[in-house]
Amino acid sequence: MSKKKFQRAYWISMLFLLLPFIFPLFEVANRPIPLILGLPFSLFWVCLWTFITFFVILIFYFIDPERRKGR
């Protein structure tokens, strides 16, 4: 994957991973019940998307073309 394609994929992914945290999509999760793992649904929503974002960034780290050049 070229550096330009990698950067484009990275920024598009980050944009889509940010959307569940902002107004229109967060309204889906903005309610106190049901409880999931003892957390209100809105807090669970934020934690879930934080972990998903972390794993997507980790994947991008491992497929980064500049990281591979250093080897």
C-alpha cells in the first residue's frame, strides 16, 4: 500500500470512528437503561467505541508502510 493510500484510509477511518461520539449518532445511545456490564448504555457506548478505535489504530500501526521500511 502506498503512503498516500495509507494516509487516506487512516483519515477516513478516524473520521468514521469519531462519528459515534458526536451529536446525531450519540443520541442513539444516550439513555440510562439498559445496563450492560453494570454500566449505563451511554457509558458502555463510549467505552465500546474507545476500544474499537484503539484496535483500529493498532491495525494501522502494523500495516504502516513507513514502519515496514525501517526493517
